[in-house]
Amino acid sequence: MDRELVLAALGTGFGLGCLLLAVRAVLTAVRLWTRGLRVKGQVVGRAPADRRHGGLVLFSDHLGRELVLDPGAYAPLCGLPPVGHSVPVVYVRERPTGARLWSVRHLLAPAFGWFLSSTVAFGTAAAATV
């Protein structure tokens, strides 16, 4: 097979996969925006042995269970306040473990990343065909 054709096919396939994940992330954000339950969460510190940056968010769901939300890599980019402050949290009633912070940046950060990856993959595929 032609090297350019293989690179174009791989770039297109990867780009389509990333595009589907981006659409899924946008639909998840829309579902949380429209049907989500909003509660207040408390930013708590991580264990001393945990080397990751940022805090965790402790909140309780509609059944009174205490849950922990780890904003992960998106915490510094999405403006997670320091330990001790309260933040709004949103989750779907049927799935409280899929909670996210109630901010536009935190809800749309995964979709933006997937759209960016999709654009790079499609650009690579297009450059391979030229």
C-alpha cells in the first residue's frame, strides 16, 4: 500500500473517532446543563502521599451519600478555588458518580480537547494526501 494512503486513512479514522468523542462530550455537557441537579461541594485537600496538584471536591447527592469528585487535570485550567471554599457541582440524578463542576470551562473542556485532537488528525490526513 501507499504510505500516503495509509497515513491519510489512519488520520481520517482517528479524526472521526475524536470527533465522535467530542460530540459525546458536548451531549454530556448539555444533559448535565438541562437535567442536572446542582449542589454545593466543599474543596478539600488531597492526601499527603498524593503527588497530584489541586484539590478534591466533597459533596452529597440526593440520597445523602458523601461523594468525592476529582476534577483531575482540568482543575487548574477551570479555576478550582483553594481548599476550604465551596463550589457548585452538577450531576444527573441516575448517575451521581459522573458529577462535574458547574462551570462552562469545566463542562466543555473535554469536548474542546477532543475537537482539537480531531482537527489535528484531519489536518494530518489532509497534508498526507497533498
